[in-house]
Amino acid sequence: MKKKKKFVLAALSAMLMLVGVLNVSLTKVQAASKAEITVSAVKGCEGDTVMVDVSVTENPGMCGMTIGIKYDKEVLTVVSAVGADDVFSSDDAIINAEGEGLVAYMYGGLKDKTETGKLMTITFKINEGAAIADSAVTVGDVNGNMEASNFDGDTVELATVAGKVTVECKHAETKEVVTKEATCTSAGTKATVCEKCDATVKTTAIAALGHAYGEYVATVAPTCTEVGEAASTCAKCEDTQKKEVAALGHTYGEQMVVKEPTATETGEAKKVCETCGDEVVIELPMIGTEEETTTEAETEEAETTEESVEETTTEEASSEGITSEEETSSEEEASGEEVSSEDASNEEDISKEETSKEGVSTGDVTGYVMPTLILCILCAGAIVTVAKRKNA
């Protein structure tokens, strides 16, 4: 039913166009301003579906139109073509998408339309194996017919702007290519490149390699007093880094006497560095000066010691003598008291008291002898000590 309606409308449109043509032949033709038909541009990969819009971008007023949208059938296949209602009613438009490489659009109305907008949307599928390139979609004629007119029968000129479908590569197969080599100090770059279209899919940075220094080698040898220098070279870029080597310091040998000291003059000795020959001079003290001083000091010390011993012995002897006298006096007083208190004692008791007094007297002599003996021993020891020091 819908197809019959469209057929009637198409026939009516054709009749109106015919009347317009006849009218032109009878009267002076009046051309209206140009209308502009534009096809959009889209992108996609093989196997994708894309939607292309056909629109009126300039419209002085039209009531009828016949145009064809042409495309490369080797690249694109029409999936659908659907009219829009922005300018003309989609119900009144006839769209034929069955032709190979052509989608026809026809419209006929009873009054002029001045709106702009979409006429239709064509859905294409990009064929497998399609070339990676732009495929043009243009506005052309239908069997040699591309025209538009207004209700007065005036021809409306059509300007067209072609569109395109850009077929892009899927970049399914890629490879990495170094575009800039990395150095020890600078980063490099590598590109991921499509093997089919040679397009660069992405670019990645390569980190700087860093130096690879070897062992340090002496370039300036150190001495006993001066620092040296060593260098290490990078195996990749031959960059060199340096470091300081500490001075060795002197290594002196054994001390050698150069001049013997005497009793009146100092001597001299030296030490020589085994590495650089540097000499250190050492002063040797005079012989005998120190020894004589030491002997005198020892003699004075011995004399002082002897005097101290004698004084100590005398004090001890005096102290012991006083003690013995006190003890004897006490014993005599005790004996006297015993005699006077015992007048009636017999001769045997008197004999015992006399014997007791004799014992006390003997003890008194012994108290003087022992200190004297000790004093003699100490004096003899002091004399021996002094004699040994003098001989030494």
C-alpha cells in the first residue's frame, strides 16, 4: 500500500515537473538561488559499519528533487538508506538503494520547503580487504537526471559537496622500530609500526642506558707527600670519571748513627725513607752527663737513707731503755713492800725474794742488749748499700 502511495506521489511529482517544463517553454525562465547538497565524511576499518548523512545546507525553496548518491562498490556495501524529516517528509520520499554504486533519492511535494537538514542517512559496511585510503561518496545524477525545482516551476540549481569514507587500518600486525638510539645519558625512542600500512601506532621512550665504568687505572701515581689520580672509562661511550688517590706517606728505615755523641758534644743519627729518599735527622744526647747526674743523686739519696736509719735506731733504743728502767723500779718497790709486810716470814721466804730480785736484774740487762744488736745490723746494711751504689 505504501509503495503504491509513493508511486502515485512520484507520478504527481513528474507531472508537476512536466508542467513546469512546459511553462518554461511559454514564458521566460526564472532561475532561483542555488541549493547546496552536502555528504558527510566518516572513518572506519574494514568490516566496520559507518553512517553517512546526505543533507541540504542551503535551500532557497524547493518542492521537488531528484539526486543520486554514488559510492565505490569495491569498498562499500549499502546496508540501509533511511529518509529523514528535516526538510522533506520521509514518507513522501522514494529511496532506491538496490543499484550497484548508487542510492537514488526522489521527492515531489505540493509546496516549497525552505528548511535545511538531513535528507537521508546511508549505512555502509566497509568491505574486507578494502584498500587503506579515502573512498569518495558524491552527489550525482540518476540516469543522467539531477535536478530540483520550486512550486512555480523554476529550476533550482544544485551545488554539491562530496563526502568520503576513510578506510583505516586495524593495525592487527605490528612491529617495533627503534627511531632514536638511547645513549648513556639520553633517552631514545621506539615506534610501534603497522606492517600492513606502515603507520606509526604509538611511540615509546627508551630509558637512558647509564654508564658502565670499568676498573680504575692510575693516571698520576701518588708520592709520599702528594696525592695521585686514577680514572675509570665507560665501556659504552668512553666517558671518563676520575678520583683522587691518597698520598703514600714516608716509609723510614732503621736509624743510622752519623756522628757519635761525646761527653761534651751531642751526636747525630738519621732515618731515610725507603720510597723517596727523604731524610729525618735525630739529635743524640751527650754521653756521661745524664749518668753522672744520676750517680750524684743516688749518693745523696743513700746518705739521706743512712741518716734516717741511724736516727730511727737511736730513738728506738732510748725508748726501750726508759721502759726497762721503769719496769725494774716497779719490781723493786713491789719486793720491798712484800719484805716489810712479812716480818714473821722464815728465812726460806727471804731466800726466795732474793732469788726473785736476781731474776729481775738479769731481765734488765737483756733489754739493753737487743736494741744494740738491731742497731748494729741496720748500720752494716746501710754501709753495704752505699758501697754497692758507688761501685755501680
